[in-house]
Amino acid sequence: MDTLRDDVYRRPLATALDRLGVARGWRVVDVGAGQGDVAVALAEVVGHEGRVYAVDSDPLARDETASAAAAHSQVVTITQTAEDLLLPEAVDLAFCRFLLLHVVDPCAVVARMAAAVRPGGWIVLQEPITSAGRVGGAPLSMPDARHADVGALLPALVRTCGVDLVDAWAEAPAGAGPGPVASYLTSLTGVDPCEDPVVLPPLVTVLGRCR
């Protein structure tokens, strides 16, 4: 499912990396790396001169990331919870996507991410507003998520954690009938939308600069 999710939400990631001018030689961390799609994308941008730390609490996810990034020696996989994030060096960018909606305390995780970044470096948070998604006009729900609408709180959250808010926006992939949007919704909810129009949960992206 991570690969499909990366496909339908690929534009917000590309926009954020371009907005920051992420380049070869950067040190970055992907917190909650899952199957490694974002870590691989970051590795391709920072090149062999850079470093990508792919952090996930699930050892199976670590192994999947290592497999996905086998051709990228600059990717280092680490089994660690987001709440305990601790890296061997300060990084230029800390990134997470679809992580904060699952953790117990989103503010604590953002604070750990900010602490991992060098002064003047960046954090990028990408989280959904689940209830703003629509299938045939009806709201979506994600009962298993602790903070299903955490995306709506991200701009305030970074400020609470002492990070300067630089930019924020929301993007919502949409479609009708067969295609990646319908396939992703089916994988997420187990419900095939058939020909109903679908607006996936808007993904809020926040760019914050660490002091």
C-alpha cells in the first residue's frame, strides 16, 4: 500500500523538496519510513555524497526499506520509535508523512524531529485531514487513527514546538472510476468506490525552519 500511496501523493513530496532546494550532499531523516518509498526518493536527490536515515519502529519495515534501497548505499536503516529519535549526527532535514496521525503525542514527536536537525535546518511534515475526504459526497473516516485530522493542526503544532513556520499548504488527489485514487481508497478502507467520485483526504504539508 505504501507504493500506491506514494504514487497518489507524490506531488506534495516533490513540491516540498523543490521548495527547500534539497540537493546533493544533504543529510536527511525519514521518520516512520514504512516500506522506504520516500527514503529512496530522498536518496536519489541527495546522491552518494549525502545520507538518508530511514527510521521505523517496525523491524519488518526496516528490512523492507533496506531491500527497496539496496542500490543506494547512502540509506541507513534504523529501528527506532519516533518518540525516541536519536541519530548519530545532526541532519539538514527531518521528514515525516502519515506518521503523526498514529503516534500518542504528535507534539513530542515533532520536538524530537526538530532536536535532530542542525540550527537553520528544516522539518517537513505531511499529514492528512481524513474527515475532509469524500466518497460520493460522504465524509471519510479512519477509526484506527489516534489523530485522524492532525493535518489541520500542523501549522500550530510546529510553532508550539519552537519551530518557525515558513510555509503550509494542502493538496487532495481526486478521481472518478478506476485508477490510482480508487485503488488507494480500496486498499485503505476495503471499500471499492466503483464509479463514485472520490476526493482523498487532503494532505497538509508544513515547512518549518529550526532555530
